[in-house]
Amino acid sequence: MKHRSVILSLFALLLALTCSFNAVASSTTMRGDVTGNNEVDISDVTALIGYLLNGDGSSLNLANADCTLNGEIDISDVTALIGYLLNGTWPDGPGVQTFTVNGVTFKMIKVEGGTFTMGATPEQGTEARDNEKPAHQVTLTKDYFIGQTEVTQALWLAVMGSNPSYYIGENGYGYDLMRPVEKVSWLDCKVFITKLNEMTGKTFRLPTEAEWEFAARGGNNGHGYKYSGSNNLAEVAWYWYSIPSQTSHTVGFGTQTVATKAPNELGLYDMSGNVDEWCEDWYELYSSEAQTNPTGPATGYFHVVHGGTWASEATVCRVSHRGGNYPDTYNSSLGLRLAM
């Protein structure tokens, strides 16, 4: 087999370095959990090497084996997996664009266009609300990019020169700029995006509701989860009851640092929980008709929000759950995620 000698050399290195690896908690969608035991550890490296040597993946979770996100399972995935166990970071996939504004770096993830069922799909069960019905077919004909994380306080501060957020650290004190920005209205977000585009020369925007839900469902890689990235909400979201001392307003109350839970199938973090996210669309009820590149009505009273928050019960964090707010509404549970 091509690269066999390289694989064997890596296996020898693996044996020599075994004592330096630590297991890393995993989820059903996290890269590297090749054995499917809900951990990323030394057994995943040996399993992946074994698969590359003998081609037998019948007992493995090969959906998690593409560690480089290049659409193939090969020797580079072994290298990426070993690197992750040694230093805790994964390489970016080919569909990632990185931007830096006034020293603050953020990433945008490519979402390939596709067709999906939007709204109250079967996995949403009896929790689906009337405004999520009827489920209907939506086609997005163009690829787009969406923020890997919610817009952080650091990025907002870098663009706007101020931080409107309430939760800027433990108990509201300290200064954790990697929490999502909140207390921003839809109108505030439009001003922020205009300034960001002036600074970067790019065309950032808010996602449409259809773009948001397609990305939250994992795009064309989606596994049909109730929440964004898992059927186990605690794996992927900060929400009510999941945060230490939530109801006592002590350490842990409020928003949490972005990207500290598992990502979804596209590598997007916190699309369930942490803060609700503004969408571009005006809010309206669904129809059963199939739609192509929907952008919502021309006008309305409310703009769509999605995702659920640190203060939400689990049902609000479902991928199809939707709500709306006046465009000048702001509160400590309301933020945004960029699209492009």
C-alpha cells in the first residue's frame, strides 16, 4: 500500500509517545473519535493506522476519521490526530477563511449550497411549535461563509471601540473578551457590519434565516440532530441548567467563552445556546411551498432570532426553534453571527 512505510514509522513513533497522550472528551461529531468511545485518545490513533493498513473500518466511526476535513481519509489524518493529542488543536479545513481586525482574529467557515427540509422535521418531535410548521423544502443555490463562532466581545470592541455587553467576566466582573457580545440590537449589528466591511473591504452580513438553519443542521454533512451537532445538548451548548451555579448568579452565570463546547458537523460552535443570534429576515409564518434562496418578507415588525441562549431551556436550543424581536431590542441574551 502506498505510504505503508510512512504509516509504520508513525506507528513506531506512536508507541514511543504513548505516555504523553491524554484522552480528550469527545462527542458524536467531534473529529478524531474513530473508535466511537466518546473520547479522543491513543486508541483512535491506533485504530486509524490499522484502517489505513488493512482497509477494515467495519467497527469504526469513519465519519470522525477525516481529521483534516479535506474529504479524504489518509496519512495526513494520522498526523493531524497525533498533533491534536499533543497540543490540543486541529488544522483548519480547506473551507476556512481567517480575518484579523485590529489584532483580533476570527474565522469564517464555508457552507456549500444544498437542499434541506426547514422547520419542524421529525427529530424535533412534539416540542416543535406551530411557528416551525409546516416543514418545507428549501434550496440554497450558492455557497456562503458563516462565522465559526458568535461575534465575540473582542471583535466588537476592535471594530466599534466599545463593548456593550453585560457579561464581561465571572459575576459580570473581570474581562473575558472571548465571550459573545450581547446587548446588541439588530440595528446595532447593521452598524457594526458596515464598519467591519469598511475596515476589511469584504461583504460581511447577517445570515438569512434559511442560511442560519441550514448551517446549524450541519449543511450537507448534517446527521439530522435535534440540536446543532448532537442529540445530547450538553455536548454542544451552554443553556439553562448546564452552567454551574446558574440560578444563584455565582461563577458561571450568564454567557460563556465561545468554542468551549463541541462543534457541529461543519465545525461551527454554539449554534445552540450561549446567545440568540439575529438573522437578516423579517419574521413571518411558514408556508408549505418549496422555496429557493428565501430572504423573508420585504417588511415586518420583528426580525428573526435563532439558537437559544444561556438562559434558555433545552427546547429553545433546537435547530428549528425560531423567534422574533423588534429591530431595536437588545438584552444580555442577544448577539450575532456573521455571514459572507
